[in-house]
Amino acid sequence: MNPQADPRFVVSPSPHVHSGVTVRRIMLDVVIAMLPALAVALWFFGWNALRLVSACVVGCVAVEWLCRRGMRRDIGVTDLSAVVTGMLLAFNLPPTLPTWMAVVGCAVAVGLGKQVFGGIGYNPFNPALVGRVALTISFPVAMTRWTPWRVPSPLSIEAVTTATPLGAVKTALSSGEPMPYAFDGRTLLDFFLGNQNGCLGEVSAAALLLGAAYLLARGWISWHIPVTYVGTVALLAAAVRATDPAHSIPVAAHLVTGGLMLGALYMATDMVTSPMTKRGHLVFGAGCGVLTFVIRQWGGYPEGVSFSILLMNACTPLINRYTRPRVFGHGGRSPARKTTA
Amino acid sequence: MVIGGAGLVCGAALAFAARFLAVHEDPRIEKVLDILPGANCGGCAYAGCADYARAIVVDNAPINLCAPGGQEVIDRLAAFLGVASQTRERNVAIVLCGGDDEHAGRKFDYNGIADCAAAHAVAGGDKQCVFGCLGYGTCARVCPVGAIEITPQRIARVHPDVCIGCGACVDACPRHLIRLVPAERRIHVLCSSKDKGPRVKEVCTVGCIGCTRCTRLAENEAIRMDGALAVVDYSKDLESEAVIEKCPTRCIVKR
Amino acid sequence: MVPRLFHARPRGVHPDDRKALSAAMPVETLPLPSILRVSMAQHLGAPATPVVKKGEAVRRGQRIGAASGFISAHVHAPTSGTVKAVQDAPTLSGPPAPAVDIEPDGEDAWTDLQPCPAWRNTPAAALVERIAEAGVVGMGGAGFPTHVKLQPPPEKHIDTLIINGAECEPYLTADYRLMLEDPQRIWTGACIIAHVLGVERVRIAIEDNKPDAIAAMAGVVREFKGDAAVVSLETLYPQGAEKQQIRALLGREVPSGGLPMDVGALVENVATACAVHDAVLTGQPLIERIVTVTGTPVQRPKNVRARIGTCFNDLAGFCGGLKGAAKLIAGGPMMGLAQPSLDGAVTKTASGVLALASEECTAFESLPCIGCGRCIAACPAGLVPAELSLYLEAEDYEAAAACHVMDCIECGCCAYVCPARRPMVQHMRRGKAWAAARSRSR
């Protein structure tokens, strides 16, 4: 035997250089982007936020590790995707939820939402939302039990509520009672900054936008899904507000309450479960927006972000199929084709 | 009520359809299919067992094509169809290369798709010996019964007791190292290198160096030279284990 | 017009160009090495047939390999000396092909050359004959025989000649140095090609990260009477790819499976234009080229004028040797061919020899696709590489062919941006090989 040049060269197909992007780096950036919202959650919900976020992160990573081991696959927890799922799931939980329920949510999210399909990349639905919806259906009471909250500038005399703004609005509309909120500038600003009842991570649109700006700057999300999603909701809300002001809330109120910002910025933009092309993003975002608004305005639930995104996740393969780019040299409107065809 | 009614109507319609639109087939096809082992390996050159069963009944295809079934299936088919039983030698696959990573060098570190055909296409494969087994397991992946193992020293090895002789691996190997041979032939020259002796010695310690010693020891010319490579003639009996001991590079083995 | 919005900009990537390593180094001529290994497969098409035997004495520029077939090219002796061997040797892409080993005698004595300074009064056919005789092939990478390109079928009307000086591959500076140091030769070569084709419009395409090359070329083009211009292209890999360049420059799109001549264009690399100049004006065949020897492990990166057949080992030695090289590449980092050893030799298409340290090169991992869509945004051919690679990973070649895998130009943009480190180009090559085999068997 004649061992050649030692150490041996690496031989691989081209290209031989890489942009340096890794799945782990993307996931780490998503975690970083969620830190402002986490800080807001800790500020408003204190110990409960810490308890649920740590339970979900540890739970999701543990479930992922167990699943990979059980399936005798490479242990893939180092890509941090389970951490992202855990944080997102915690962001979608009410602050008083018992820890054990959160852990059940983790098991459903990572186990049924992701690993049964083969792990990262193969899951058709956003795992965190699968976990959240499973919990909503299994534990409807615990999932809608909110802490008492001082309402900024209320219309009625009560200054403390145990409902989310959207929940209070829905109750008022269905029972024919007057609107609970003034929705004046001060209220909306309070809501925007996070002073409202709701799930851990969804209360502060400001913090969520800050994190999303980081993701946009890093290039991991594009503007297409969030803008079309929020834009569609705003457009529909404006239309309904104009025609039926008695049974609707202002456009701005739609944008700063509920899970819209969290969903549009962090969950609808999930790479695995959203379409791959920019045009697909536009379709996906608009679809999410329509569904969310329809559920909010006319549905039985006060909030519809989770269901909308999951429903559109199911449409993703179809959207991908119909929004493929035009292949170079095939048809198109290039003027040269006229002279050559 | 409405849904239940609709379900009832649809069910009835389906039942009708099943009864009246059923394709009438020769009932023997199903019986033959029962006799066949159901491995769907494609070794018979038909598209699965059902296709072969149809071919036997409708087109009078030979009944000795099923490798996994062996003699037992042939006998049962003959009895069922009332034709004379035929014989079939059981064939098994053998990888004619013994140069694993302990004995044969690699010329570079390959980084790409873990597949032999893909690796073979990148700078001609990473093995120093251009004839040797690359060990990326393409044959193992196409094997319907999992009879091929990629050893920790990265070489493909067929387990003859598991192999059904379907030949899928023979076509899959980009270096054409796998042959189907009668199961009772146990002595093999585990080398396919057409290189001359000195070159073989450079790249592998268990390659055939073309010394021709085995061809003189083997009874009735059961080993012949093909250029600088000793090749077993599997149509002839080869019992003498002297060839194994006398091979200077130990590339003749009994398996 | 809505879809235009999404197709208006050419797609591609912006890799770190690393050209500063060698851009400032003037071209140096490599002393005659002790042995030259001239491959007969240096071009697209059938390899040449060796026409010399072992022990034969050859002179510099003498034909040692004859074109075999219409798409093929002659090969010539890079120096005078003795043929040491005629045998199969691995080509830069792997599979073996005949090669002629020549031991130089140090005389470097030319064979008889026939210059043709009066090319303007020479018929096109005679010029094409000279170019074919000189074994000129496309020196940008593909190696398509130039004389074949210069004989388009009569029904194809070519109106524009593009001289490609984009050099969009990172690290490489061979074309850049040629444009700086020898713009006149390039321009004369371009004029000869334009004369052969009867083309009135000539465009010299250079990426805007090489302003001095643009200035140098503009200096010589100014003296031309017809419609000639130096065009600055946006720096974007792969703007040097023929079809992408035609679209960027002329707004014409070569139809799938077609050739540039289908849209009335012809693209020649600057080094090829230079070789055409030599072939016609001095009668010299293509026996040397500029090679960029670069990369951080190379001690003194250089642009080297080397004979065809020069061993990479000699090149590395001339540049101070390699230190800590994990990968050796013939060509650029995006489309070059990784080499198993330093035994490879310079060919007509080898514009660079690049060494990379281990932390600089891609390590493919084949993790699952996470559907980020970055490959789609990067693909200059408008494909969906993510989907294609999934089909090809599952060896579903039919589906890949239906998704236009044959339109892949193997530029490597998809693999460059892939966070899952999937070996996309290798998948595509397998798909293309399968589809090509299928269309042959039909």
C-alpha cells in the first residue's frame, strides 16, 4: 500500500465555498428575535412566564431527544429548532396554565407535530401551533383562564377584567352589551406596548416588531408574509368597520390585540411550513389574513390566528406547486422570444 | 339523518358497483399468488409477485423463476398447475472485492452524496483501486431482504443464507463487482482488478496479483486467468481448499 | 405585466470574491518544467487522437493530437522535446483519457508557423480553418471548440458578438490580468471573430468590480469604427454564464435546450479572443494560458503563464508551495473540479488552481431541507432546487425531469446558500445524467 499525500485532500462536488449559513444559526437568530417579547412577558407575568418558558423549552428539547433516540436517528437537538418550538409554544399559552399541561403541549408539538413526520423539514404543520391547538381543544378552560388585569380607559365602570381584549369584545358583541373599551389612542398605545391580557408572548406588538426587524435584517424572513397577512386583516377590518361600525372594532385595535403580530411575524413565517417563493408568501399571507379576520369577526372563537395558520400550512404544498418561478428559457414575456420563437 | 341517509345510499351504490363491475379473473391467479412468497423482489423480471402469477397462469411463463421461493415453491406450483416440476439452482450474490479500508487505501476524502454511483462520478471514486468496492451501500439499499451488510471497514458483504438471488444488487453496483453464483460454490477470488500485479500491490494488500498459482492447484480448470486476474469458473466443481492456503495475497476465500 | 415584477432582476449570489489575493500580481511566465502531460480531452466533445508515438521528437506547436469528429479540437506540443509516453491518465474531472507525456529538450524550438497578418482580406472560411488548426477552444470553462461556434448553420443569423470578461468566479484573476496587460490582443481577436461572422455589433462584458479592466478595454475599443462598446455588468455570480450574460446584456433569453445563436448572439471568453488573435496573426496554436494560482494556503499567489500540460505540483512550487491545503480545485470555487492530488495538469480550460484550507471549504451534510426558499431566490435558471433535490435524493428521476432539471447550469448558487448543506449540484448532475441517458435511448 502506498498512502498518498498525507493528509489526503477532500474531494467533493462543486461548489467548494459556502455562504456560511447553517440551520442552527437561523434558529439561534429566531431565539434572539424572541428575546424582547420574552422580556415583556417576564415584566408583565413574572414568575409564570419564567415557569412556562423554561418548562416548554426543556420539554420540547427533551421530547425531541427522546423521539430521535427512540427512532434510532442522529440526535438532532443541537440545531436549536426544538428550543424555538418550545419558546413559541410558551408564547402561545396563558400565564396561569399548569406546568404539566404545558409539558403535554410539548409532547404533542414535537412528538405529533414534528417527529412523527420525520423531524425538522418534514413537518407539514407548525409544531408550536399543533401543540397550542391540541391544548386549546383538550383543556378549553385552562387555556382561556386569564389573570385579572387593570383595563386602561374602559367604557364601563369595571376597571379589572379576566378576559383578553378580543374575548371581552366578542362577549360584548354576542350579548349585545356595550363595548368594553374606548379604543382611544391611549388604550391602543397601552395595548401596543403590551399592557393587555393575553398569552405570554403575544401581548406586546412593539417587542415582537423589534425582534422581527432583526430577522428581516438578517434575511431569515421576508416582508411578504407579515405584510400581506397584517395588511389583509387591516383591509377587511376597515371594510367591515366602514359598513357596520356597531359590530366591529377599529382597524388599529385588530392589529395590536390577540395573537396577530406573534402569528404573522414568527409563526406564519416558519420556513418549513410556509411556501418557498415570494409569490407563494403573498398568497399564504393573504390566506392567513382572510381566515383570521373571518374567525375573529364571525367565528365562535375570539381569536383565529392559530387555526388560520394551520389551515394555510395545509395549503403550502399546493401553493408551492402553483407559484414556481418561470424556468429560464421557457416561455415568458422576454422580448427576445418574439424574434426567436 | 341526512348524512346517515347519504352514507347509506353511497354504501349501497358501492356494493352494487363491487358486484357488477368486478373484473372477472382466472381464479387460479390468486391461488398461484398465494403460493408465491410475496417478496415482490422483481428477481423474476416481472413487476412483482402478482404480475408473475398472472404471467404463469395466462402466458404460461416458466414456473422456476422465483428466486426467494426456491425448489419448494416450484414443486407446489407444479403440483397445483399439474405440470412437470422443474429444477432451479439456488443462486446467491457475491461481492468480488475484499479490499476493505484495512487492506485497500483511499486516495482522498470524499464529501458528497453517500451513494456509490454518485461517489464514482466524483473524480472517479475515492478508492485508490479503481475497480474496488467503494462501500457507500448502494447495493445494500436496493436489496429487498437486507442481505447485504456494509462492514465497519466499509465494504459490502452479502450474507448468503439471507440472499434470495434476485440480482437487484448486480445492476446497482456502478463498478460491476457483484455476481450471482450457485449457492453451493463457496470458494471465491475476492478481487475484480484488471490492473497488473505491481499496481494491485500498490493499492491493496488482498488483491489478485496474477501469480497464477491457484489456476495450477484448482482441479479441472475451475480457476482461469482473465488477463492478470484469476477468475473462478462457477460452472465447475471446486472443492480443493489448497488454493485458499496457497494464495499469496489471501484473496481466495471460502464463504 | 405583474409576473415581470418577479423576474425582472437576474438571480444569483454574491460570494466573497477574494480576488485581492492575486489581482495585483502581474502575469509571470513559468520556466519550462521537467515534464509536461498533455491530455487529449481538454475540450467538450470527442477527445483528440494521439498522433505521436513514444520516443518521437516533437517541436513546439507541432500537432500531437488530431480532432476526432466534428465537435473536437486538435492538441499541440507545448514545447520541443521527446514523447516519453502515450497512455491513459485521469482527467481533471476523473475518468481517464489518453495523454501524451513530453520531456522538454530545453530548446523550445517552434515548428513552422504561418502568420496571416492580412486577415481583413482573408475569407472567413480560411480564418476558421486556421482557428481550427490552432486547436482553439472556449477558455472560460466549458471548452467548446471555437471553430465549431464560428460556423453557425446558415439559417441562424448572429447580430451580436459578446466578449466575456465577467470572470464572475471568486478568486480567479487570469482574465482580469489579461485584460489589463493585453487589451489590444483581445480586441484584435474580437475583431477577427466579428469579421468571420460578419457581425456589426460587439460588446465586451465586464463586471463592475473591475473598473480598471473596463478602462483598459475601453481604451482599445475607442479606435473601432462599428458599433462596439464595453458594458459594465452588475457584479453578481453567475453573470459570466453565457445565457445569463446574454439576457443581462441584450434582454434576450436563450430558449431551453437552445444555443446562444438561437437568439442571434455569440459569446467568447477574453482569453479565447486572445488565442484567436495568436492563431491568425502569428499562426501559433493554443499551447499556453494564464492560470491563477491562488488561495490562502498558497504562499505567494500569482497569475502564471503556463504551458498546457504543466503539472499542478510545478505551479504550486513556483508559487511558494502549499501550506495546510485541505482541498485543491482546478478552476474557481463555485464550479471548479476538486482534485485528488497535485498530479493534475493544466488544460486549455483551467483558468485557476485554487487551494482552500479546511475551514474555508463547504462540508456537505445532506440535512433535511427546511424549505427556506433561499435556493429558489438564488437560482439563475428559475428552478426550484429544493424540490428537485428532494426528488433526486429519492431517485425519482422522472419527477426531476418534469421539473426541468435539464435547465440546471450547475452554477452552484443553490448549494452555496443552502443552510442544510445539501449537495445540490451533485443531485442535479445525477438528474441530468439520467435525463440525458433517457433522451439518448429514445
